[in-house]
Amino acid sequence: MPKVMEGGAGVGRRHQRGRRIGPTLSEINVIPLVDVMLVLLIIFMVAAPMLQKGIEVNLPVSARSQQVPEKQLYLEVPLSFRKDQQVYLDKEKVPLVTLGDRLRAKATGAKGPEVFIRGDGAITLQELIKVFDELKAANVQTAGIVTSEPKR
């Protein structure tokens, strides 16, 4: 804080300001800055896992469900497929008409990629057949449907 001295030619005046002696201090108070940064770090650490949530699909229930390997090509068919005819290929939104091209680009072997479909339980069989037609056109020989286990 700068020092202020009274006095000089205007001693006794009501509205005169004192003159400053010494340099002004223009340093940042670091402790509140660190506190704010730590709070922001905690907020982002808590919020980051919530941002990585995928498409919400209510899987159909099967009594004989099996675990699906993680390193597979997933095709998600959400309930919004009825309106916009778009599916999600590995969390990327793809129109149904271009699904074949995207699958051919991901094909590694001669028989085509192996695809696992995560379809919403409310999707009709006719809507799922449209997806299977596109898979067949893209030379996909193996396609599985992912289900969930029944709740006990």
C-alpha cells in the first residue's frame, strides 16, 4: 500500500489529497489465484467422464447373453432412427445410405468387417432389416446383435 503524507502548501484544506511517496505495488496475490485454479481443476476432473457418455440405447433382454469382445466394430441403432435414418458407427453419426461406404473403408479382410449391432429394444424388426440390408450390401458376412442380461 502506498504511503500518503499530509502537509505541503495546502495544509488545512478539506479537499486536498496527500501526495504519494514511494513506488506503487502492483503484485498479484497468488494464494487466491491458486485456490481458484484448484477449484477449476476439480470441476473439470469431475465433469470430464460425464462428457464421454455415448448414445443411450435400451438393449433388448436375452436369457443367454454373452460377453462381446471390446475390440469390435459396433453399430448403434437408437430409437431416433425412425425419424432421421441415422445410425452410429463407432460413436460417429452416419446416415444409413452412406453406411455401406463407411463399412467398406473399415474392412480389413476379403470377407468384410465383423459388426455387432446395439439396437434399441423399441426398434421394429422392419427397421432393423433396413440396417441388415445395408450391411449385406457392404459385404458384411458376420453380424451379431448385442443384448443385455435380464434383471434379477
